[in-house]
Amino acid sequence: MVTTRLNRLKITALCNAGFLLCVCTVSVATTESLDAYITRIKQRPAGKIEPFPSLNIPAPHHYSADNSRNPFRKGIDGSDFRPDLHRPKQPLEAYALDALRMGGSFYKNTPEKQIIMQAIIITPDNKAVAVKIGDYMGENYGEITKITDSSVELMETVHTHAGWEKRPTALEAKSQDN
């Protein structure tokens, strides 16, 4: 039994030696053919590489902003004009500004003994709502900044492609014959 095992080891060692001999021979042949290929490539004449085309450099353009707003700043004074989105909406903010109309204005006494001007705004369903400076109306976060006998001036906060912007607008009182 020991002899059979020894014979198997001899046969396995002989097969491994034969395999290594074959691999080395093939490896040498592969390396020689690779060296011959590289030599043939190096003997070819070098190709000509065309130069890069010339670049047409445009004339520089000088930008002058004059009094224009800096497009890289958040607001005119550097502040962000984002409205308070968590503030409870007032009833007139449910309507588009062009659907509302001014019905008139009046003076009111406050508990602090001050006289303030208020305006009557008529909604599309003919309801009258009294407003004062600081109230909001319209869909664009329009804050009332001034009330006169014939108009209500607002500062709307509008979302544009550049961010939030302030925009003045007014609601004019219309005469009865309009």
C-alpha cells in the first residue's frame, strides 16, 4: 500500500514537471512573438499629426451695471425677501388682487385715541372687508403700506426665477360709472 502511494506521488510530480515545462516553452514562444511585433511596429514610419486649428478669441465685453441690482445678492439691501410662510393667512389673501376692488375709505378711532385711515375692500362675492396698514391681501403676500382716499398701496412679495422680490402695486378706487 505504501508502494502504491509512493508511485502515485512520483506520477503526480512527473506530470507537474511536464506541465511546467510546457508552460515555460509556450511562455517563451509568446514573449518572442510579442517582441517581434513590437519591433515591426517601431520600424514603421511615424505618422504626421496635424496642428490644432487656431482659436478665434472674441473681443472682451465690458459689463457695466450702472444702477442695476446685483444678481448675485439675495435682495436690494442684501436681505432675503422671503415672506413669512408660517403666518396665518388673512381672508383677502384668498383672492387675486385684480378680483378685489376698493369701495372707499374712512377714519377710525383706536382705543389708544389715535385716528387711523382704513379702506373698504369688496370681494368678488360682494362682501365688504375693512383693512388697515399692515394687513395682507392678494395672492402674492401683498402687505398694505398706505391708504389714501382713492387707493390702497401694497408691497407684494413675488417668487421669480431669481428668488423672492418685492414689487409695489396699488388697488385704485373706481367711480360708480365705471
